[in-house]
Amino acid sequence: MKMKIGPGDYEVKIKKMREFLAEKDRIRVTLFVRGREIVHADLGMKLMARLSQDLADVARVEGQPRLQTEGRKSIQMMLVPK
């Protein structure tokens, strides 16, 4: 995902994640941070929090979201089925 994801694309990703979680699969969510977006990493963390909140009924977060600053800049989080 990217930080500037639209509402329609976000809903599609949530729906697909629910399908994977229903099959007892784990999901690694990676939010790519490009260029100067790294200055606004807090917005990425808010998006990750919103994502985990939207999937709270079917998944739990394994390890809090963390910012990767080496190599490709990203924020990663692991979701596991309940």
C-alpha cells in the first residue's frame, strides 16, 4: 500500500485481507513511504492503526507497526487470524 491510498482501493484491500484471514493465513502489511513522505511517517502509523482497527474482529496485530529506514523506506506490520 501507499500512504495516499484512495477510499475505494482501501476497501478492496480490506476485503481481500478478510478473505486471507478467513483461510487462516497471516498477512504482512507493508506501507511504502516514498520521497519526502518520510517526514510524515506519523500519518502512515495512523493508517496502520486504522487498518488494524478495521480488522480487529478477525485479526490481531503481532508486533506493532515499525518504520524501516534502511533500504526501501516502509512501515511494516504483521496480522494473524484470531
